[in-house]
Amino acid sequence: MNTDVITIRKWLNELDTALEKARSFGPIVVGLNKGECLNLVQQIRAHLPSDIDKAERVLRETNRLVGGAQHQAQLTLEQAQEQARQIIEQARREAEQILEHARAEQKRMLSQEEVYRIATAQAQEMIESARQQAHEIRQGADEYAYEVLTQLEGVLAKVMNTVQNGKVYLEDYLKQRVGTRR
């Protein structure tokens, strides 16, 4: 052990013993030799190892560095919290934009679906109307064909009647001619 430390401990013990032997009335101490006590304190101070001064300087520097580090850590924490808040805010804004875009796209798709549904319904109506018109046209064409055939039958009946009459007339004529020559 370092001699200076042993000596300092010896002086501290002497100072402790002197305080023990002295009489005291509350905070007032009687019977101490003030000069001896001051001398011991000065000797202790004078002989304190330089390591203690270094340790005090290191402690002060450590406290300063720790304080600076704590301050820097606090600043870093605040910056990190601010950056996190900004990132969260940006993410929230982007999420809102994505949701708004999705809603708009949904509306557009629903609108297209509605247009498709309406167009399909209109196409079905047009097909049904075309079928109905085709049926009516076919029915009208059938009725017209029936009428034309009925009229043709009448005309043909007249032609047949005329042909029959022509044949009868020719037959009579031929009978008279042939009958006169014979």
C-alpha cells in the first residue's frame, strides 16, 4: 500500500481521536487544539495522492461527459421521436391516399358494372323487341302469303274455268267442223 495513503489514514485517525476526546455541548466542541486540527487537515490535503486529484478530474470529466451524453441522448431520442412521428404521419397520409384511390376505383368499377348491367338489360330488351318484331313480321308475311295464294287460287280458278270453257268451246267447234266434213 502506498505510504502516503497510510500516513493520511493515520492523521485521519488522530483527528477522529481528538474529536472523540473533546467535550461537546451540542454543536460546540471544547478541548480541541485548533492549531493541531488545522495542521492535520493541511497535512492531509498536502499529502493527498495525486491520483485523488486525477480521480476528481476524471470524475468531473465523467460527469461532464455523462451529462453531455445524457443531453445528446435526450436530443437523439427527441429527434427519433420526431422522425417516428413524421414517418407515422407520412404513412397515415399515404394510407389515406391509397384508401381514397381504392374508394374512387371501387366507385368507378361499380359505375362500370352499373353501365354494364344497364347495357345488358337494354340489349335484352332490344333482343326481345327484335324477336317480337320478327314474330310479327313472320306472322304478317304468312298472312300475306296466304292472301296471295288465296288470290292466286281465285285467279287460277278463273283461268281454269276459262281453260275449261275454251276446251269445251273448242271441242264443240271441232265436233261441228269434223261432223260437217264427214
